[in-house]
Amino acid sequence: MQNIFSFIIFYFTKKYTKENKLEVSLSYLTTWLTILATMVMAITAAIQGVRQNFDPFGVVVLAIVTSVGGGSLRDLLIGSTPVFWLVDMTYIATVVPTALITYIMVNAYGQRGGKRLAFLQYLDAIGLALFTLVGVQSALIANLPSLSVIVLGCVTGVAGGMFRDMLCGLQPAILKQDLYATISLIGGLIYLVLIEYTDETLSLVVSFLCMLTFRSIIVYNNRLKEN
């Protein structure tokens, strides 16, 4: 009987420790992925701001809304308040200089026959993939059901770009026939499936590459049609 109790205590202690480690690991990855995604989306916002003739202040505002918009909506949906960028100013400290540097560089680069738009769209594909994974991981940390995890990943992935396009008076990509949200949903699903059979790093890399590849193919085909 004593051996049985010892086994039960050992089993649940080991399970709790494993879950604790997973939560810490996910939190660490989520933080760094969010910083990287924030930087990428700030660049896309700055490029779009220059294309729309925004001044430096307008570009910074657009970059902030684009970079933290999806994450803010995610935090509000799961009841995590104050939202992440009000608690940790690292994200705003990342967005502002990134936006200003991009503003200067894009203006110096000038108009090159649609190359700025192409660069924006490919970067946006990276941002979509990164923020989708951030949303998925945040949902996992919050212990949400699998379907909610996928949906929250999509919301986090597409919201920032949607806010950017709306502020610039453009039709959001999510409303066009280019599978913008669908790719995000598929990417979240791939991550959830893979993480059951392999480690976090491989799951992240494979799902990220799948989303980036699908989105890049669509962007490339759309540009061929325009030309």
C-alpha cells in the first residue's frame, strides 16, 4: 500500500513539474516571438505609412497600432489585463525606433516600381505567421480548448494588419480572396498537431514555414496577375 501511495505521489509530482516546465518554456518563447513579430509589423506599418505620405508622427502611431493591436485584442478576449504592452514597455521601445529608422530608410530608398509594396507584403507574411504562433502559445498558457487556441491564434495574427490597412484607408487583406485568415488558421492547427508528437522548436519552425510559404506563394501569384 505504501508503494502504491509513493507511486501516485511520484506520478503527479512529475506531471506537475513537466506542466510547469512547459508553461515556463511557452512563456519564454511567447515573449521573444512577440518582440520579433512586433518589430516586423512595425516595419510593415512604416512602409505603408510612407506609401500613404504619413509624417514621422503618423508613421509611429500607425506602427504602434499595427504592432500591438492583435496582441491587445487577444489579451482582452482572454481577460488578461492590463494588456501586455502596458505592463512591459519593451514592445513600445521596440516599435518607435524601428518605425522611425524604417521611415528614414524607405524615404531614402524612394519609389522603385512597386518594390516597396512587394517588400511590405512579404514582411507581412512573416508577421502573420509570427503573431499567429504568439496567439496560439498565449491560448495554450491560458489552458483554452483546442478550437479556441486556433481561433485566438488567427485573431492575433490578422488583427494588426487589418488595423493598419483600415487606418490607411485600404481594404484589409482578410476581406480579399487571398486566404489571409485561412493560412493563419491552418498554421495554428499544424502547430497543435505537431506539438503532440514532437518538441516545441520543431513545431514552431514547421508551422511558421508552412504559413510563410503559403502566404508568399499567394503574394507572388497576385503580383504576377497585376503585371
